[in-house]
Amino acid sequence: MSQDIPDPRAAGARGSRARLALSMGVVGSLVLGGCASIPTSGPVHVAEPPTSSTTESAEPEFAAPAPGASPEQIVTDFLAAGQGAAEDYAAARRYLAPELADSWRPGQQTYVFSGEAGIQQGLEDDQVRVSVDTRAQIDVNGIMNRQEPGSTDEFDLELTQVDGEWRISSAPDAVLIPATNLDDVYQPYNLYFMELGGDHAVPDPRWFPDRPVVSTQLMRALINGPAPYLDGAVRSYIPEGAELAEGSTVPIQDSEALVEMTVPDFSTTDLETTQGIYGQIMLTLQDLESVDSVAMTVNDSAVELAPAEAADLPATVASVPGRQIALRDEELVFHQGGQISPVPDLADALEGRSPAAPAMSQEMDQFAALADDAETMVTFSSAAPRPVDRVSGSGLTDPSVDQHGWAWTADDEGAVSTASIDEPGRPALQVQADSLEGVPIASLRVSRGGTRALILTDEGDDSRILLAGIIRRGDGEPVRLNDPQLVDLGAVEPPAYAAWISDSAFVVAAERDSSSTPEVYDVSGRHRSLPTVVDGVQNIAGGDGEGEIYVESDGELRLLTGEAWSPQTDEVSDVAYAG
């Protein structure tokens, strides 16, 4: 996401305006006249990859409450001071009556809003009403939930006289942050969980103020488990019932974080679990610049791992081969570095079927493609080279092949289908995806670890970029998609193409024949623009990182090199990396 939360922006409709049913709390709009407002100045700038520290961020200084200030002014200044997290929101607490100042818990909820907050006297003389256009909510575990346009929240704050001055006596356990100032206060940090049936760690981004207590917040969130959309799609070595030791924090001394936990039925003889817990903690906390190592205490006993055991952390990046699958007319070919070669024994497998959008496994021996003018998904492999019709439908998305050997597609009615490539005689399965029912899908791409589905909806101005956790059986068979998490709504142009460039980042682009600007996202939602493709985009492919992003434009394959798209070849089309 850009450093604020993207505004819904208009674009030409590409399909149905069907709405996606997501669980989002929406409060009716409140029109306020003659209201005071929270200052919302602050830069809007492009996100770079996350870096974190446990030192206090540079924050503006907030003035003490002005003598004789009205209730409306006290609330206005209180909300502005809530943007300063230093010393446990000490600046904001000065506006609270003593009892509330001691009990107020601002970290329970954060409301990120656009425009100005409406502030006016409430129903009573000692009451002030606040109304905001909510762009996102961040909960106590740092989970950011973006909201539908028009979502509004309102709060009634009560005030009392303290030594002849108005002070707030009742307020929600929350802070309000202008979207333009979000990055001045909060940063995304990655928690790490594990693939189901795999060896890679899966990042789960959370948003917290950048301050010393963030190490404690990260550990509490890690113990509480993955975000709802990943629940059941990843696993944690930290068992249910674990918690930080009573009254403990996670201090950092000499670049070492001390984590004290209570864990039910914990035994150091279970090396796999011990290493797994340590690995998740270490990967999570080393995102902080101030942490180089972790000392772990469980049930009041220090946990000692041999240096080799402590250093054996799960990989966080799932790579793909440098070779791509592509079409040369109807011939199936490999492409790499401008070199083109027919796929052995399979080059003519799709001849006469009007093929499009081939996909392949990471081992480059399992394949899927669209055929019959994109109305059929077929699968085939080196072991079974004859293509088999697996899924038929209208508006099928380009296939995606996951690491478990399943080929995926979706249609313009929101039906998500998958087929086992290893079992060509087995009927394709429809994956349960209740939240997508009736929603036209432009693209569905499975992450390299097989835990997330990246979904682009085709809803004109309301098109969405979504992430949904994939629930599987023990053998890897997909069962359902969790209710998705909204990444972006109403992008500059409705995106049509998507490609992962790591397990935590992806690139999207609109389908255009004229000037088009692809965007790179990370799974926290931050994004930035790539150089504009002058002749438009008709396909996009992503390898390992930004050094391996290709677009097809005006009949030519082009590679991103610095700030330019360099021509590679005009002999191939429908280029795709594994996945």
C-alpha cells in the first residue's frame, strides 16, 4: 500500500458491478455542520520495504491543554495528540481526567480515517461527538482491516471539570489517525507462521506504532496466532494456551531480546517443537533493527539450543526457476534470457486447441493451460503428456499451479475450481469460497508456499485486490478459501493481471493497449508504482523479485531494467514463471 491507505479511484468498468460480501462494520453517515477538525497535515509518500527499530520515532511535540479551552477544543487537541505514541501516549493522557488517564488503553483499536474528523457538541453540554470516514481499523493484534467506501464511525466523549478545566472523563480505548499520517506513527512488522506440509515460514504483517514496546506487542500477537484470513492455512509451533509470563515484557539488551513464556506441556526433549517456537520468535523479532539474537525462557527455565540448532531457521523466501513457460504460436516453449526452446515431448500438446496462458509447476514437469478460446482448462504432465479437459466455463482465469500439484482457475461467476495434475482421471473440484459467490474474478494466483490465493475481482470502479488463506486436507487437497482480506479497493485502473514475485510480494497491472502503470504490492498492502508501459500491458510475469518482472506489450516481451522496460523478444506470448 502506499504510505497511506489508497483512496477508491475511478476507472472504466470492465465487467459486472456485482459486490463482494465482506464482513465489515459500517455505521451510517453523519452530516456535521460547523464542526472543528483534527489536523490532518502530513506527507503522502511511496512505501519502501519495511524497516523497523525499537527506538522512538521522531514525533511532533504536542502542546499541553490550553487554559479555558472549550470541550470541543479539548477533544480536538486530544485526538491530535493521540497521533503521538511516545511514553505510552503521554501527550494524549494530559487531556484526560485522572481516573481515565490511568485506565485508558489506546492500543485496543486504531481508526484510520480520511478527510477531517467532525467534532461537535453532543446531546449533552458535557458531551462531544466525533465522526470519521473510516478507511481502516487496526486491532490490538495489529491486524489492519480496510473498510468499504462510505464506512463511518462515531463516538461520544464525555467531559468533566477538573480544577476548573474541561477534561475527558469517558472515551473509547482507541486512537484516531489521519490516513495521511499513518506512516508517521505506525509501521508494518511481519509475524511468521509455517506452511502446512512445507518448510517455509509465512509472513503475516501487523501494524504497530514504532516504539520500544513493539517487541512485546509482536510477541503477544504471535502467540495469539495468525490473522483470520490465514487461520487454518498456516500452522504455529506455539501451542494454544501459551502466553507471555505474567507481568513480563520483551526487553532488548545488547541486541538480545528476552522472551519469557508459559507453554502447556512443554518439553525440551521435543526438539522439533522447541526449534519451531524459537524459529518463529527469532524470525519475527529480527525484523527489528535492534535484535540480533533471542534468549528464550519457558516455564521459568532457560531454553538452550546448540548454535547450529538456533541458526537453523526456516526459509522465508520460496524461489522459482529462472525458466518460463510460454507459447510460440500454438507451440509450447521454454523461455529464459531471450533463449527459446520447445518443451521436450510436449511442444505440440496443445496444437489445434487455441491455447492460452500456460502454467507449470516449480519442477517444470506439470502443466495447465486454457484451450478452446479460454473456455476450458486442460492439464498434462511429462508423465501423462496428453492434455485432459478439467474445467469448462465462461471467463476462466489464467491457470495457476501450486506446489502440491493442483491447477487452479476461476470464472466470471466467482466459482473457484482446482484439479490434481497427477490424477488426470479425477474430476476437478470446486473449492468452497462463499465470499466470492457471484463475483466476477479477473485473476487468481496461488502463492509459492501454497498458503494464499491472490484474487483480483472484475467490478469496474469497485474492483478489489484480495488475499484468501487456502484450507487443505492433509494430502494437500484444497478444500476452501477463507473469507478474504482486502488489500486494495478501486485501484487506479481495475487490475487484470497479477503475478507473485516472492511469497510476500506481487505485481499487478491493468489490461490496456495504451499507457499503463503496473504496481508492486507487499502483503501488508503497501504498494508503489513501477515505470509506465507506454504501449500498454497484455500480460505480466514475475520471477524472484523486481529484477525478474516481464510484461507483454504491443506484441513484444519486455523486462524491467531499472526505470525502463527493455525489449527481449517478439517470438513468444503468454509468458509465465512457475506457479
